[in-house]
Amino acid sequence: MRVALGVEYFGSPFRGWQSQTGGGTVQDVLEAALAQIAGQPVATLCAGRTDAGVHAIQQVVHFDAPVARPLTAWVRGVNSHLPDGVAVRWAQPVGDEFHARFSAHGRRYRYLLLNRPQRPGLWQGRVGWFHLPLNLAAMQDACCRLPGEHDFSAFRAAQCQAKSPVKLMTAASVRQCGAMFIFDFAASAFLHHMVRNLVGTLVHVGKGAQSPEWVDALLQMRDRTQAAPTFSPDGLYFRGPVYEAHWGLPEPADDFLDGMLT
């Protein structure tokens, strides 16, 4: 039986999602916990790999269960073997044709940026930080230039392995809640470091170093060296993939982020 899981995690202690030599990744600890319940190794595939320090509100994972277990075992049982900061929210059977990555037709990210002179204390590791005042209207103007199908080479990390830099951005926005700026992005897919590079560029606009029209120029130039530096991973949250309704998978429960900010 193929099973889909919804997983949330605090990414700061981990070396990213994908398993690698030396361990220390979210995939490593999740597969180890699944193996405890299955009694044998279990391989997982995820909707979107996250980098070191990046968090997930809803990472979707699928695996082929080698033994029959009740769904509660894949949630409560697995959680009992996971370290702090990682939790399975739900488990659901899916057809063999479901693939956590390839069945998704979109992905969503949120970036939380604390904007005040003092660095974060309570929010350390959970938000990015910028000390100079930011102009919300200018950043909103810049965001409006991002939706559509573009070559996002100016926001692509040098080590990116994507076959094409052309992606369809379906939404880009920024709003303010007190000292916190909340950036939301949705696209067909994202390039390596794309969101962090976009946030860095929007912050450049917000502090007055560039006009909102600079975003148009960067999209045309397609040159990573001309854009702003990559922003910290601390405030980046993978909000989850987008699937067709017929899969019946739960939507990410990320309202708690808004509740914490009001």
C-alpha cells in the first residue's frame, strides 16, 4: 500500500531534507522512524527538497508500506521515534500512481522577516532579520512584477540542477504585521535558493537601494550576479505542494503562523 504523509519540521538543527553522507537530515530521521514501525527499511520521496535551516509547514512524503499497519501507527507511532522539531501530522492511503513530487502541480513558500534594529531573540532561527526600515509599498510594487512565466536565472543559485530556469509564478505578495513582513510565493516549481534570492532583492527595494522597476530589469538580464545577495534560510517555510482535489489530501494548516503574529 502506498501511503502519503504530511510532515512539519523546524529546519534549523538539520542539514536539509535530503539524505546525505553523515546523516543529520530530516529524511534520515523520518526513514529511521518509519523503519521502527515497519520492522524493515522504508524509502521515502518528498514533494520538495528543502535546504539546511529551512522549515516546513507541510512537507508531503510518500512511501510504499512493506507491511500492513493502521494509519495511526504511521502518525503516532512514527512520532514516538522522531526527534524534537519533526512531526507527522497525518497519514493517508493513496493510489500507486500518486507521487509526492510529480503529482504536484504547484508549490508554496512563506518568508517571515523581522524588521527592527535589534536582532531576534524569541524568534531566533524562525525568522529572517533586517535592521533598517523597509518601505512596504515599494516591495508590494516589486512583487506585482513577479507573477507570470519568466526566466528566473537572476534568482537561481549557481549549483541549481533544474533543467530549465523558466517557471510559472502564480502569486507573489508581501504584507506587514507590526515589525514582521510576511512574503508569500506560489509557483509551478522553484529553483534552488529562488525564494531567498527574491526576498533579498525585495529587501533591496524596500530599503531604497533600488526602485521596484529593478525587478523587471533583473528578469530581463537573467544574470544572478546583478541581483541582491541570498537571504538567510531562517525565515523560510515550505507551505506545501498543490495537488488536484481528487487526491483528497489535507491542506496545510498554517494559520497558526498568522495567529502568532497578531
